[in-house]
Amino acid sequence: MGSLAPGHAADFVLDDLRRYSVDLRYTVSQTTGSVPISTVIINEASGSRTILHANRNLPDVSAADFEKVDLTRFKWIHIEGRNAPEQVKMLQRIERHNARQPPGQNIRVSVEVEKTREELFQLFGYGDVVFVSKDVAKHLGFRSAVEALKGLYSRVKKGATLICAWAEEGADALGPDGRLLHSDAFPPPRVVDTLGAGDTFNASVIFSLSQGKSMQEALRFGCQVAGKKCGLQGFDGIV
């Protein structure tokens, strides 16, 4: 679910999503602003990237937009931290929905806190699975994924799992049983393009967990797929 405004950039985005059979029924068409544009410069030697971003004031998805979503269609909803006050309302709507469901029929929820904006930190308290980025961890003074998990776990809700990926050092997770889990990274023979590796990791972990795999299995799968993505230009060929 995301915002788009009319124009060539939006047409390009929609065509690309359709090519991958993405369901677009909940796309929010905005009447103000235009689609933001990012120009990405990739270092051929290291695969690192520099992003030049033009924000054109496209409104984010609102809680009112989210009210139109038929929650009965979903078993997992992921929220990427953006406009946190509105997203808290969305998450609370999911909580109310889950409270009315029989055992085993709840929507599982994951949340990503990637940016270092303070307003996003309230999202730690929502989600069965919470992804915190290396950037946020370092911003808060932590020097490793393990340090971040131990220092931030008190912010997540009871029973949740907190996950932190740390680039070439792999990823770690901490759940309600207090056990720290770790997966090494799986770097490709040659790093080609790291753009989107974090989102690839998150999506792979969510997919694995939604298929009934353990957190350890999901963590390893996430690192494997993210590593493979770094050896490819774009996303074609990951699976």
C-alpha cells in the first residue's frame, strides 16, 4: 500500500509493479504533490551507492486511507516507519481487529524502524516482529547488533521479537525467551548493487516466518537472499 500521484514517474512505478504481479488495489491516488525521484549512483568497485533524492511533497498513506483496507484478506501486515502518528492509528486498528478473532486467526504484524527520526521510535511498541536498522542502533549509541537488541528489547511489546541486521556481520534476533539468535552474512563473490538489500532481508524473513519456519531459519534465509541480491543488478534473478 502506498501513495502515487499522476504523471510519468507514477506510470513507470505502476508498470513495474504489474510486471511482478503486485496487487495494486490499495494504491492511494493523491491529488497533490508528485512522485519523489531518487537518482542512484553505484560504485562499480564496491557496489556501494550514493542516492540523490528529490522529495516532491507527496502525502503519505493516512489512517483514513487504511480504513478502506479489508483486513480479513491478510494474515501478515508490515509497516515501514514513515508518518508514525498515522501509522500508530493503523496498528491500533489491526489490534482491535485481532481482539475479535478466534485463536490462531490473528493478523501477524511486523514493523520496521529504519530512519533516525525520534517520532518513529514509538513504533517499537507495536508488532510481533520489529526490525531496527543499523543506522538507528548506531544513532542510539549501540556498537553492534547484539548491543542494540539488549538495549532496545524493553521497548517492544510482550512476546515480540526484535531483529537487527548489521551488513557484512549478518543479523541477530532476540525474542521473549531471552535467547540471542545469529546468522552470518552470505556475501556474493562480487558485490554489484546493494540498493534494496535491507528491504530484501526484511521481506525474506517475513516470508520465511509466514511459511512456519523458525526464527533461526528465517534469519538465515533473510541473510542468504539479501546476500544474493547484492550480487545482482536490481532484483531479477533473486529467486
